[in-house]
Amino acid sequence: MNMELSRRSFLKVAGAGVAGTTLGSMGFGDAEAAVAAHVRPFKLATTTETRNTCTYCSVACGILIYSKGDVRKGETAVITHIEGDADHPTNRGTLCPKGAALKDFVHAPTRLKYPMIRKAGTDKFERASWDQALDRIARLMKDDRDANFIAKNEKGVPVNRWTTVGFLAASATSNETAYATYKVVRSAGIVAFDNQARV
Amino acid sequence: MTNAWTDIKNSDLVVVMGGNAAEAHPCGFKWVTEAKAHRGAKLIVVDPRYTRTASVADYYAPIRQGTDIAFLNGVIKYCIDNDKVQWEYTKNFTNAAYIVKDGFGYKDGLFTGYDETKRDYDRSSWDYVIGDDGFAVVDMTLQHPRCVWNLLKEHVSIYTPEMVERICGTPKDKFLKVAEMMAECSSPTKNMTSMYALGWTQHSSGSQNIRTMAMLQLILGNIGVRGGGMNALRGHSNIQGLTDIGLLSHLLPGYLNIPTEKEVDFPTYMSTRGFKPLRPGQTSYWQNYKKFFVSFQKAMWGAAATPENNFAYDYLPKLDVPAYDVLRIFEMMDEGKVNGYFCQGFNPVLAFPNRGKITRSLSKLKWLVTMDPLETETSHFWENHGDYNDVDTASIQTEVIQLPTTCFAEEEGSLTNSGRWIQWHWPAGSPPGEAQHDNWIMGQIFLRMRELYRKEGGAFPDPILNLSWDYANPQEPTAEELAKEINGRAITQLTDPTDPTKVQVEAGKLLVNFSQLRDDGSTSSGCWIYSGCWNEHGNNMARRDNHDPDDTGAYLNWTFAWPLNRRTLYNRASADMNGKPWDPARKIIEWDGSKWSGYDVPDIAPTAKPQDVGPFIMNQEGVSRLFARGLMRDGPFPAHYEPFETPIPNVLNPKIRGNPVARVFQNDVKQFGTADEFPYAATSYRLTEHFHYWTKHNPVNAALQPEFFVEISEELAKEKGIELGGWVRVWSKRGSIKAKAVVTKRIRPLMCDGKAVHVVGIPLHWGFMGAAKKGFGPNSLTPFVGDANIETPEYKAFLVNIEPTTAPVGV
Ligand code: SF4
């Protein structure tokens, strides 16, 4: 069973005017076929189906995400439903209480939307533009690196250590993000580099 | 994991110890249910708490947290005493027959070479006798008194069932039942699997906890076989990947090492990395180290990494300490030695031990940058939330820059599960507001820094200016570009080393896998163990053929597993000395007289003769190690040490506190509590409805488990006058929290060395941000000390006191 044929494309075929006969030939009763022909396509065929994996634990259950709009075509897409991927060998469609509620994690009220800066001693975050935030970070890093970088140790050995700034990496980012992060952090000479694996 | 989630169905005996898979890894635990239902497998749970995993176990035995080594050494002794050993496996596939140097010994709880002031060992005697031929001396009859087997026998001899009961609080009859069930798996046709998680790692002897079980699994012949293995269930969705890519202070990608400053130049660095075989004809795959290292340097610095400059060896930072791990950097922060800190998808205020110290340390930073999809306690650490975050905001001079990132559903890339399957995923939704991908953010930080260095110059700008960053859109490298870079390329045309007329790979093409890497700068690869993930065949991580011939659970065409798409590590060991499977019904690979083949990618050269080449090809010996030589800081054999905070003294040597070589900072020693003041043994754990500190932001999960609690036994509740649902105060030497009390039968007092030890269970999902009720977590209380080898904090075993109280302020 090669599941390149997605459920959505199946439904599209099924819903494209030949629903009754196609589903009938697959062993559906007429009444079920009639219902399926308009209900399922109505629910899912107007959405984009995307394959993903659960973001929580490292069982890495396969999930199907349904959205209004197709983000890969450059459209704005709103996620409307997430369910287990029945074709996935590990979870075979099931999800635990965490994975089953993923959609509400995506839409959590405390998702961040804008860069914010809390100035020293103040009691609130203030909105900043990305340019403000990123230029500020680059400046802070550069100044600190220039002031505290240890190019050589007392024996004259090049050690290229920057110990006054640390970087704690994530545990749910992709390998590709991890690698990009690695390049940026290490090339700067940061040694206090760690991730959740150690804790 | 040595094996895959889907392989657990092949097991005869599942041992869950140091984990709670039914609650923490529910959909993976289904494979245990599968094994029980369709193979008649049995499940053993050994845990201080009668967990939901225990509730479906065939046998449950209680244990005091932090004493697993005593328990498992006891099982090893039981197997040796009762001749429950897979002898052919043990003799041929482990170092049981290797002769150890005369100087090595163990006395009064310490190994040879201990230096109390340094809290370290001189490990020079912890090694094999090397013969005149340059190879390790072995005695295949196991008669030599100094062979590993006889030393091991002596080492575990003190761990009698009575001693196990004294230390662990496990009643002798329960211990013996577990030992007997495990020992049955010494049969070549009975396989046991070990499923463990943070219940083993989060101890000052965490690495040795795992090692003890690995040793037991080896003498039972259960490594490399279907339904066997050492299966670290791991925590977060890509914690395996982040480890593989090497985002740790002391690592380069693919388990290569960042140099230390003692390795003054590249030849010195390489001089200890020759990895010559210790026995004739062995593979010792790390002999290829230089190929992996040079290819990584080429991926980092491209044309700037040349043979003349030792492939930019001097661009790498060099360590002066074993690692700038998280405990060390927060200690430095507390001392005022750190100015800036980044938290990318990480919440140390809740996740690190001794929250008081963490908050104090963050308050001493000049600036903190957080990158996260959510409002975290760390980005809000300066905000006053009554009892829940009692800080003086105005006095905190740290500037905090909070950057909004996308989450999994809005981005593309691969994640590595605990079974080493690297699975690709695609974006489905638009990010909220102005949230951005981490790749974009890292790209922006890099480009802006590089621009400043271009314009202004500054401290050694070369590694930054020369970092290879030739992405189609440098502002945001794509997942595809990065995955290909990780896989690796031929920089110049590669020809067959034995026949230069044969072209292997054209210049610029992707490598088929790491077997094509070279050490002369003609190849690049960001992380050698992942090579093969995206080659000229395409994105192998996106493969979705879920065929599984003969239902072995391998699923070879589903995604890509590292290394080389291999699903079971050490699978050569699933067959005997003639290459025939120990259990024909559970064959993985087989030798047909000329080559290895079967259901999985062989973990050995396909034409390596079974009698000649050992199955543990990453080791110089070709066999696995019951005796770890000098590779573990705290001993070549695991020995029982109490946690730093223990309800009873170490019965083997009462003078030893904690792990004798674990690093401790003086400020933290003052904050270790003792049993007279803090009589109860606390531990932390997770609940199935929550994932760490993330799901409390989800109104659904917040409704499922809305409120923080601590769990205690009926006996302790009675003793302290605590009522079910009443407020209690729990405090350690480091902090104090308030919680509702859950009084259960799931926790019972344990009798240890004649004393009743009460366990206090503290789940970890609450904080002061998000949709759930505000609450505390265990880390206001936990000690600031880590494992002796890897510095994972000792979250699972510490001391507290408890009393009834009133509700906290600031709800
Ligand atoms: S659904 Fe549950 S078991 Fe599956 S990956 Fe997510 S958290 Fe883990």
C-alpha cells in the first residue's frame, strides 16, 4: 500500500460527479455513498491536507492537518482540523490527549505575534519592529563579542572562545533549523551552547 | 533507541524502569500492548510510583528513586549465580574475555585512582593489558582471574537480594521475581527490551543507570535483536535530532568533539582519534573520523577551509573546561560573568533546577533574547505574579527581547524520533501576526552581525565573514537547502580510489551516503551520520511507503533512519558466530556464505565474515564493553551511589555523598539538604494530559489537568494531618511551593535500611503563563547538581519537607 494517493485526492475523485458509482464499486451501500459524496467532500475536500508530525513527544505520531487555504501556494491558510495519520506505521491514526488537542495549541491565546522589548527596570513589554529588534540584537552581540572574545589563551594557543554570551537551543525545531543555528552560533565562537538533551 | 517503536511488538519481556511510557509516550506504548496481546509478552514496571504503566503490568515492583544501579547490579549477580547468561553472545560479542591491568581495583565504594580534592579519578589503570602484538590480551575460556568477566562477578557480588532490599526498599521476594523473569531472557529465543526515559537520566549517576541495564542486556544477548535493545524513549519531538546535530557545548555534529585547548593544533587533535583496532581485523569505524571532521569543516567554511590552514581548525572555539553546560553557564551568570543569553524554544525558569538561582542569574544579565511561539515564564521572568513569581521588577536591569516564532504546523523540515527515523513535515498554516521561522531569524541575526563585522572589523571576524552562506535567498535558507548541505556533496569530482578512471560522483552532486566522504577536502557534509537523508534519489526523509515485508516492524521504505537507513543498531549481533539468527523466527539479517542480507541494512560491512569481524563496529574492540575502560568518569563498572540528597546514608560507604566525581559548585553545596531537616524523598514526573510547559497554553489540555498538585501516600498524609484536596507547603533547602494534596494508594512508604522512606511526587506542568491555573513546579525545589558524565541535573531524587497550609496569594 503506497499512500501517495492522499485521502483528499481520493475524495476529490469520489466527489467529482461519479461519486455514487465509484464508492458503490468500492463496496459502499448506496445510502452511505450518497451521504459520503456530499458530506465528506464538504468537510475535507475544500481544505488543504498537509502531512506533519506531532510536535510534542518523540514517538513522533503522524498527523494530517487540514486548512482553509494553501500556504504552500502562497495563500493565507487557517488550520481548521488536525487528526492522526492512519497510514503512519507508528501511531496508525491514533493520538494521545496531547496530540488530539494540537489544533488548539496552534491557536493558543498566548501565541506570540510581534517582537517585543522590555527595557531594563520597566514593568512591561513594548512592541518593536523586526528591524528594531534584530538590529539591536546584532549590535548587542557584536559589542559584547568584541569586548570579551578570547582569541588566544595565556599560552598563545588560538582558542576563539566567547564565554560571555550563551545560546540555549530548542528541542522541537527541525534538524535543518538546528543546523542553521549551529552554523551561526559556532562561527561566532559561542561555547555555552546547549539544548534540552542535557536536562 | 537502538530499535524502533514498531519493533517493540517483537518483544517477549518489556521492562519499563526509569520511565512511564503509558502516560508519557502513549502512542508508542501501544506497541507494548501489541506485544502483550499478540506475542504473549510480559510487562514489568519498576518505579517508586504505581504509574498507569504499572497498572497494566504483569509485575510491578516498587523501588526508591536513585537506587536503580543497586537493583540492576543485583539482577546481573542473579544471572551470573544462576547461569542465566547467553554464553556464546557474552564470550564473543562483549569484552568479558579481555584482561584488565593489574593496577585496577574497587574498594570501599571507590575505584582505583580517586583524588578527593579534584573529585576525579586518575583512570590510567582502568584499561586492558596490551600484548606485544599491540592488541588487547584476551582469555576466551574466561578463566583468567583478571578477565573482565571475573572482575564483574566480584564487583556485583555485594548486591545480594538482601542488599537490594536494604538499599532500594524493594521487598526481596519482588526483586527475585523480577530478576527471575529478566533472567529467562538469556535464552537465545527470548528477547527483553528496556524502555527508559528521564527517570534514569536525571540523576547524578544517570549515565551509569543506563549503562547497568545495557550490561544486563548484553549478558542476556538482547542487544541488536528484534524485540530487544536499549530504548531511550527521549523527550521532545526533536531532542534526538538536536543531539545528533550536536547542539551541545562539547560536540560537533554527528558526535564529533569540539576541540579542547590542549589540542593546540589539528595534528594534536587527530593524534588521539586514530581509533586503531584493539583486536585483529576489527572494523573500528571511527577510523574514518578525519573524513567526517574535514567534511564538516568544508560545510561550515567552504573554500576558506583548506589543507594549508588545516581546514580552518583554528576557526573552531576550543574548550578550557569539559563543557559550558547549562548548569555551568547559570553558575557563571550568577557570578556576573555572563552578559547576554538566548533561549530558543526553551523555558529555563521552569525547566532548570533551583528556580531561585535561575531567576537571580537571569536578573544579572544585561540582555536576554527569547525565540518562542509562546509567552514563556522565562521571557516574563521579571514580571511579578504574587507568590507565583515574587520578583522586584524595578530592580531587574535585564533588557528582554522577545521574538515570536512559528510552530511545527507552520514550517517545513525534518524531525528525528526516538527510533532515529528522520521524518519530513510540511507547513499547513500561516503564522500568527508577524511570527517568523527560526531559519529566517537565525539568518537575520547572522547577516546583520556579518554586516557589522564587514563595516567595522572587530574581534577575529574570519569565522563569521567566511561562514558559507550561499543560499538562494540568504535572508532565509530553506529546509531543502539545509538538508542537502547536511547530506553532503562532492566539491570536486570523486573517482574510485582504486581505479581513478572510474568516476564515483560528479562535482557538485549530492553524496549517496557517508561512505563517499573524503578527508582531503573534496567532500562536504554538515552531519555525517545523516548523510543519505537527501541524495540524488531525492528527499528520503519524505518517503511514505509503509510496506513491511513479513511484518518485522522495520518499515525500511518509510522515511529515512540514521545511519544509512538502518532500523536496528548492532543488528549483526542478532545472528550467531556462523551468521545464523539466534532465533530464526526473528531474523533480521543472515550470512549466506558470501554476504549479509535480510530485513534491515546490515550493521557491518556486507561481506565481513561472521567469524572475523565483531558486531560492535564503532568500538575499537569490535565487541561491546561490560568494562568501560576509562570512558566513564565515575567508573568502568557501575557502582551504587546515593543521590546528593538522600533519606538514608550510602550503606556501602556512609562517607560518600552523592556520586564522588559529580561536579558541584561550592555555592550549591551549601544548599544541599539533609534527611534530619528534610525527611521525605521527592521526585518529579509528567502527566499524560500535558507536555512540559507547552500544553498549559492550550485551553483543552488546561481543562483536562487544570491545577498543580503533589502526590503523597495515605500513610504520610495521616502522619502529617494532610487531607485530600487540602493545601500543603512543600519545601527544600532551596525553595518553597504550595500545592493541593493528592493522597493516593499509588505511592507507598518504602522500608530502606530499616527506615520508612516516604516519597513525594511532584508533577511539572505549571507556571504563571498560559491557560491553566497558576501553579508551581518541582524545580523551585530541585538541586543544582548534574550527572557525573553529562551534567543532566538530578531532578528525580531530592529531599523535601511537607506540612498543611493555606492557599497561595496571587491566583
Ligand atoms: S500524539 Fe501523543 S504520543 Fe503521539 S507524538 Fe504526540 S504526544 Fe507523543
